[in-house]
Amino acid sequence: MKFYEVQPALEAGKKITHHNLRGKFISIEKEEANIFGKTLVLTISDYSRVIGYSLDMVDLFADDWKIIEDIKEVKLRVTEYFICPSCQHKNFGFHLDNGISICDKCGQRVRTLPRL
Ligand SMILES: [Zn+2]
């Protein structure tokens, strides 16, 4: 993509990059209002170090700009299971019936105690 094609994403807060940036990405640190209207203060980063950046001719004429998609966040979940004492099968999604559960694999009846 040309720079003008990724500019809206940059202004929306996304990170952009192209091949010659060798894994680094550019993002907006802030917008400054001044006598010229507005100026975007850019930074370049490789995930460990962030420094100020100004686009140069290589950047402006690169035709392989791309938008770095955000890495989605997921919440950790805890799944309860018990290990059957007879066959060692891991039983997920079991249901308790007066504290007694039944092994899905071998039918062993077990009393489940509070989790470790
Ligand atoms: Zn079992």
C-alpha cells in the first residue's frame, strides 16, 4: 500500500510499517496543534525501544506499507477436572450429584473434594 492508504489507520492509532523499516513500526505519539494546523509527532519502535521519527523520502515513496494488526487479548480461563483414580482419565465437564461424580471412561464413582 502507498503511504496515503495507511495514513488513516495511523491516525486512528494503529502501527504501520514497510519492508525497509526491518521489523520496526511507526505510530503516533501525539498530535500537536500549531501555526501550520496540526502536526503528528511520530515514533519508531521495535517493541523494546521507542524514539522520535520523521518520515523520509524512502518512507513516503514506499509502496509496501502495511498496517500491523493489533494482537488480540484473551482472558485466561480455568477449567475444572478430576483425574479418575482407576483409569487416570481426565474428566472435564463432569457434573456433581451430591458430591459424587462418575468417570466418563470407566464409570468409577468418586467423591470430589475442594480444588487444590
Ligand atoms: Zn476412570
